[in-house]
Amino acid sequence: MMPRAESGTGLPWLAGLESELGAQAASGQLAHALLIYGERGTGKRRLAAWLAQRILSSERPVWPAESAPETTLHPNLHPAVPEEGKSLPVERIRELINFMQMSAYGGGARAATIYPADSMRRAAANSLLKILEEPLPDSYLLLLAESTQPLPATIISRCRLARIPAVSQDEATAWLSQQSASVNWRNAMRLAGGGPLWAQELHAQGLDERARAMSAQLGALERCKATPAEVARSWKDLPMRFWCDFLFRCACRRARDWMLAENNAYRQRFLRLPKEARQEMIRRSFVHLDAIVKCRRSEQFSANAELAAAALLQSWFGGFCARP
């Protein structure tokens, strides 16, 4: 029986899951394969690191999940993490399987983590099925993903699901303010899409301030004061996911400006267009949003992020969605 950990993740919105999983661990009912999923920055890795520590009955942390997810601090834990910017290859899963089949050092349980699980290639997912279908005694597999959608149904059906709850704005802001009371977290939280840990990371990298300059660049594109290639070149040092999310939020806001009854300059210009032109702009805005989503999904496989950004920014040149 696994001992009760003295401290949890330190994230208040995970208290319910901690209690549930802790009870399962204490009673020996913890699933051999657990799929932990939720939005970026809500604590998936921290929850998995805490649970792995309990599984291995360790008094000290066993996985520095946030600082170095590819390393381990315990001989009976094996993290499977892809190289930066790449998908998880089948070789990593084979290494994991070999690890799980060995005897635990000093006896006890063995644990492995897969992060991000939704980056597994098809061959890797198929290989993983072998150990999911025939779990070994005292072995635990923790899969971490933002969404279950990219994962094969055969993987999902063999795991117990643990969904990270959405974090309310008030709860997130209160927690962030406890970490640093001098920061105005509103902009970082808006950029993070509700993930407090991601908001914290964005602020630490100065990306919340960088977003202000990026908004000005979109305005320059609309006025033809800058070109898509120029703006994309200035974004090449940014994480691809960050500018994809930024563009998605800006495009949603612009479409909202057109269609809501609020009086704003964008809506006034929109209403002066013929009906057919308005319908075409709305259609193009949804095409643009779909293109951003596809670009974000291909982040790990994109050979030229700068070129991808330039293609998306073309919709902003001379007026958002005003040109094909």
C-alpha cells in the first residue's frame, strides 16, 4: 500500500483530483494506465510528478517535470519524452517497454510517463498497445496530453481518464497573485487561454509584453505599413504555438467586432460593404481560423515556421480577410 504524501502539487484547482487519485493509490485501486489530460498550463505534469512520487513511495520528488521532463530522479521511473520540436518515435516506446519488463530496483513498483502522449506516431501508439493490453504487476503508466482527440481510440479505451478541470479566472488570478503580487496578470492570463502555469511562463519570458508589439504589427499590416514577410521574420524567435494562439484570439476578436451590435470602427466599415462582400468576409474569417488551427497542430512537424507565419499573416494585409 502506498503511503499518503505529505504535500500535494500546490495547485488548488487540482485538490479534487489529488484526493481521488490518492485514495485509489492508498486502496490499491489505481489504474495501471492513467491518461491525464487538460489545457496547457493547468498542471498535468505537476500532477503526474506528484502521483509518480506516491507510486514509488519516495520521500523526495522523482520527476522534475517542469524544468527537465526528459530526466528522472528515481531508478524506478522512466520518462518517455520526444526531442524538442519532434513527435514521439516508436524507439522511445520500445525503451519504455524494456524498462517496464525489468525488475524494479530495490523491489516495489515501476512507473513510466509519456509526455506529450498526443505526439506519438502511429507506430509508437501501436507498440504501446502491447503493454496496455497485458499490464505487468506493480507497473504504472502515466500518459499526459492536452486533448484525447489526437490519440487512437485503442489507446484511450485501455486507460482510465483523469481530466484536469478548467481553472476559473478568479482562482487563477488569486493563485498567480500569491506567487507574485506585483504583476498585473490580466494580459498574461488572456494570452494563456486560462492556464495559470502557462501564464506564469509567458510572463517570465516577457511574451505578455511582446504581444502588445505584435498587436501593433497586425495594425500596420492592415494599413499596408508592413508586409507579411517582414512581420513573420520578426516572429521567428517566438514559439510557434504562441503566435498561433495569438493570431487565433485576434482573428476571433475581429470577427466578433464585425458581427456584434457594438459600435466600433471595424463594424462600421463592415456594414458599409454589400451583403455579398460581408458574407464572403465572414466565410474567409472561418477559413483563416481553420488554417491557424491546422498550423498549430502541425507545430511539431513544421519545417519552416517563418514561412507558415507569413502565409497566415497574408489575411491581415490591407484589411483582415479583405483579400483572397
